[in-house]
Amino acid sequence: MSKALLVESRVEKPAARLRRIGARLESQIDRSPMRAFLWLTMLYLAVVFSLSSLKLLWLDELITLHVARLNNVSAIWQALVQGADPNPPITHILVHLCRHLFGEHEFVLRIPAAIGYWIGLLSLFLYLRRRLPPTWALGGTVLSMTMAAFDYSYESRSYAIFYGLAMLAFLCWSIAVDSTRSVINQRFALVGMIFALAAGISTNYFAVLAFLPIAAGELTRALRWGYDSSQQPPGLSSPGLLRGFQVRIWVALVIAATPLLLYRHLIAHSIAQFAPYAWNKVSLDQVSNSYTEMVEEVLYPILALFAFGILISLFARILSTLCPACRAGLRQRWIVALISRMPVRFVVRVHEAVAIFFLMAYPILGYVVASIRGGMLSPRFVIPVCFGFAIAATLLSFKLFERVPQAGVVFLCLWLAWFLCRESVVGYWYEEQKECFYKVLNHLPEAELAVPAGAPIVVPDPLMALTFQHYAPPQLASRIVFPIDFLAIRRYRHDDSPEQNLWAGRKTLYSLPILPLATFQQSAGQYLILASDGNWLLEDLSQHRYSVERLNINTRAGALGGFTPLSHGTAVFYVASGDKNSDGVSSPDLVPLPFRVSENLPYPKVLPAGGDLRAGRER
């Protein structure tokens, strides 16, 4: 008997120790919530800095950098007017200031994004802290970090900035309409909401979606007020409904939207320039992709949690209809015990719940807005959807497991472990991508043996061109050429968005020669091509009877793709010739068909109806 008790005590000891550690952790977080958030901030900065050091600057970030290198705000504005980047100027201005203050390093260029994402974390924590115990609030904040939106916290673009501002606007609105807050707090919150919304649409036009959850919540609050005052559904002209409308909120929304008037010409130009052959044309597939790519794998346990919550709610209703004796017979069932522990009260008010639902519906709202105006949509445009799922999952988990001992600590530790595991994998991917890029760079001397010394290096893939120029040694970077044939690009790759970016900035932003393919071919002899198999240039040269030879060099660079790709495929080397090397061709059937500059430009908008590409050119 004594041995059995000894074995039992040894089995229980680790569990008891874990309970003590959990209780101590929960106590410390509850005593000093902001100190706990400060520790989370330190972890956040360490992870962001580490991942930023592994990740190479890619096309989108380098476009931001080249715009930010301009001397002043006026020059930045003019570059955007010309279509160098289809975004408002605030991100470029912030990167310009960081670069001026701290120098041109990867992490410095990503500081605005890191701060923007952190603003979202702080806003989310403060919102949840007002409604939940600190441990649960911290767990919900970490939950938001497990989603793919975190990847934009170290990307020098607008997404993390408007992501954080969307949550800040939501938080400020919740304070501005909270009758338990002081008038001063409500006024400051209203100003904060205006700033967050206006600043958001000054970083990315899709930040206009942040207005919709607030508007939906405000409309719900007015309807609720009208119903409570009259005890019947209010009509549109109902005095109760009119009294429920807070004019100051709607006026604030209008004021926050006024920057759109300043950007209306930029918006119209961007749509005209990018929409016809955009890679991200609006479709229902983009809606589903937004959920699976942004909320990512954590979407599925959250959906399972929602399903479990619905089942518990239905079971609770059924249980309430049973007689006392029947309910007593079920008391030993765990599900009954769970229901008996659940609090009756709602954690948030109805108007906030509606606003949270609209956050979760961000991809659907984005689809509607893009269908009406713009014609372009991608998952990164709707990343505040992650806040909606993080808030809803945290609130539901708390409602289900509030009275389960140390459930908040388990909730926090679960998502913290998920976050650390995920970012470890992401870090490995970026390290592998960097190694593959330098493999390509290190194979270049071998490829150069096939062409005359100092021959041009043609990089027709926009994902590779700027990155290659940025990281290659100066003697190689100075020989890179980026040719463009818009008609062929549209035919073979079916989108021309990055080429439109580079073409618009060819005279003012880039030292990289960006020129029509005809201009390059007319002056070129033998040259080297760095591209993936099936690249538009290879198809275009073949269609025009120019010889192209693939070099037998295995770059072993299969991991250049990924979340922020550096190539459209595995980069390999080719040798081709321009018009200077075509004079010795004897057979008329082998004589190259020269390119024409006028046919390489962005102006032709209609592709030939299926047959020979040359037929379209001859028209």
C-alpha cells in the first residue's frame, strides 16, 4: 500500500507543480497587466528583428525604398502621381524619415511597419483588458500574432500600418460611445478614431474598410436604443431611433474620410493603370483565400471552437426545458458541468458584437467594395480580419471556460507556443530563400564564361530584377538590364502590375535600365539571361526567331518563392543574341523578326484573338 501511495504522489507531483506555476503566472499578470504586455512587446521586437535580419528586401519593399529615397515629400507625391506605386504617400514618407535618421538597413526600412503592427497589438490588448481578465486579454493578443498578418510586421509596406490603425480606430470608437467613460476620455477617443481612420486611408486605400465595422456597430447601437426606448422595432423616422444616433460619431466618420478627396486622382490613375491586367483581379476565390492565407491554419481550431460553442448553447437550451429530476440525473456529465459553470452575461454589448462580426467579414466587405470600385483584391488588403477572429475566439473561450481553473493560463500558453513554433518555421523559410538567392549569385561567374566579358545581364523577372541589383556586387549590378514588352507579358504571364510600377519610375526612381525590348535588342550582341523556364522573354524571343540557349547550370535555387517571392520560378541561365549578332543568318526562315518600340509600350490594350502573336503586332 505504501509503495502505491508513493508512486501516486510521484505521478501527481509534476501536475501540482504545473498548477503552482500557472497560478503564480496568472497572479503576476493580473497584478501588473501592462508589465506583462511590456514583456510581450520585448518578445515581439526580438522576433521581428530576427526575422527581418533573415529576410531579403523583395520587389514591393524595394519599390517603397526607391520612392522613399526621393529628396522631399513633393518629389514623393509626384512619383505616386506618375504611378510608381498605387498607394498613398504616408508609408513612403515614414520610411523616408527612418532612412534619413537611422540609415538604409533592412530593419530600419521596416520600422514603420513594426510600429504599426505594435499599435494594433496594444489596441487589441487594451480593448480585451477592459472586458476580460488580464491573462485572457494577453492570450487573445498573442492569438492575433499566430496569424499570417504577423508577417507584415517586418515588411516595408503599408499593410501592417493600416492593420494597426484599424484596431486603434475600433478601440477609440468603443471608448467614444462608452457611457461609463468620462467626457474627456470620450472626446480624446473620438479624435483618436478620426486620426486612425484618416491615417489608415493615407497608407492604403483599402483601409476604407475600417469604417464599415464602426458604422455597422453604430447603426446597431442606434437601433438598440430606439427599441429599448419604445419596446418595439423602431422605424426610420422613430424619435427613439433618431435620439439613438450620435451625430458626433457620424460627423467624425465623415471628417476621417476627407483624405479620399485628396487622393481621388491617385485612385483613378491607379485603377486605370493596374486594373486591366492586374494579377489580383477581384474574385470569390480571393475571399476564401483571404481567410485561409491570413487567418491561416489557426482558422480551423477557431472554427471548431465556434462549432463547440454553438453546440453548448443548443444543449443549454435543451437542458433548460428538462424537469429538475432529469437535470439532476445528468449532473455527472462533463458537458452539464461545463454549462453550469458558464456565466449568463455577455462579455460585450450587442453593437460591439456586430462590429466584431464585420471585422470577421472583412474579406467579404473587401470583395463588395472592390467589385464596385477598383477591380483588384488580394488577401493582404483585408488583414484586419485577423483581429475579428482573435477577439471573437478569445471572448468565446472566456465565456466557455471562465470558471475552469487556470484556463486563461492554458489559453495564453497554447497560443504562445503556436506563435513561437510558427515563426521558427518562417525564419527557416527565409534563411533557405536567402541561401538560394546567393546560390544564383555565386553561379553567375560560371554562366558568364558563355558570353563575352562585360556582356549585359538581362533579368526579365520583376521579382528578381530589383533584388538582384540591390544585393549584387556593383560590377555586376551595373550590367543588369530590365527589358519590357507589355504585349508579350500580358500574353504569356497574363498580368503586368510589377512592370507598370517599374515603367512608371524608370526615369526618376531607378538606376536599373528599364527600356523597351526593341531598344535593347537593336543595340545588343550576345547577352546572358537570368530567368525561370517559361519566362515571357524566352517565349517572346522564340516567337521572333531569336536563338536562345539554356546553360547546363543547376543553380539548386528551388526555394526562391514563398510568401514574398524573389522569382516566379527556379532561376536558371540562358544565352541569347540581339540584332548585332543576327547579320550572318543565311536562311530567310531563320532571320529574326525585329521588335518595334511602339509595340513594346503599355498602350496596346487588346491582345490578338488567339493565333499568332505577330498578327497582333502587324495590326
